[in-house]
Amino acid sequence: MNKNDYLCPPLKNGLMRIDRALDEYRVPFTGLKDGHHVFEFHLGDQFFEAFEYSEIDGADIQVHTELEKSANMLVFNTVLKGSVSVDCDRCTELIRQEVEGEFQLVVKFGPETGSTDEDVLVLGPQEYQVDLSHYFYEYAHLSLPARRVHPDVSQCNQDVLKKLDEMRVESDSESHWIAIKDMEMGDSEPYLDDEEE
């Protein structure tokens, strides 16, 4: 993630975001007193449509974020919970998938804006707000299970499964070894060093 990602996530057309569509995910911290603050957000279809490579087709996610603000640091603790539509890995039909996760973002203040790693953001003295939209986008995708399939194979698109079954190539695991055994290895004389010749 480059130093401007927290301000301008890329749009589908490859340009950086310059509109105000995701303003609600920006937290202006300069006007907040030190201490504990709570924010509630919602991630819907429009949110994910603003990003180019989203695997999420539809969403209804509630985001609860608690900010601990001090003079030299901001700590955002986020709980994300809801459901999304994603492609089934087995038949490619859309399925509804529950998502839930807890994440933390630490924001420190330094001479210039940048990030030390994916969980720590450094803000320069000119910054006055943090755009959490990019982080929420990542959190939602990280909350997806590695394998996304219908709970029961009978719920999958049977036409697709039938086609995949027809395309499957059955192979005998022993056939590879037989082919290797039958290969001519060429000159089978042992290699000799010049000194041994």
C-alpha cells in the first residue's frame, strides 16, 4: 500500500478517487478530544462498486469502530459483521456468505505520510483525517473464508457441475511412472572426470 492509499483508493477506471462518494468513511481526528470515540458504518453494494477488484458482488455489513485517541497515536479497533454475495467456487453461482472479523489499525504521527506495514499508518503534520474506506474494503475481503461453496452440492447449478464432470480428465497415477520407466535415457555410461579417463 502506498502512502496515498488511505486517502484515495483506486476506482474501477483506474483513476484515483476525487469525488465525495466515500466521505462518510473519513474520520477527522484533529477536532476530537483525547480519549474514547465510537463510530458506526455500513458497507453496502455502492461501497464495493467504488473499488476495481472486489470479489464481493453484494453486501450488507455493519462496521463498529472504536477509536482511542492520544497525543501521539490513534488506535482504531474495528468489528465487522454481516453478509455478502460471492461466487461459489464449485459452480460459480452467487451464494450468500456470512462474514465477521476483528481488526486493528494503529496510526502514528511522523515527519511525512506513509505506512510502516499493513497495520500501522504514519501521518505527516499536514494530515487532519483518516480515510478508513480502503481498510474496510480489505477487512471485508479478509473475512471471507478461503473456500466459498454452497452448503450442499445439491444447491449448486447442476448444469455447470455436469459440464465440469465431462471435462474432467481421469488419469492413472501409475501411468506417469510407466512413461518415465519406458523413456530412453540415452548414453548410460557413467560420467568420468578427466583425471579418471
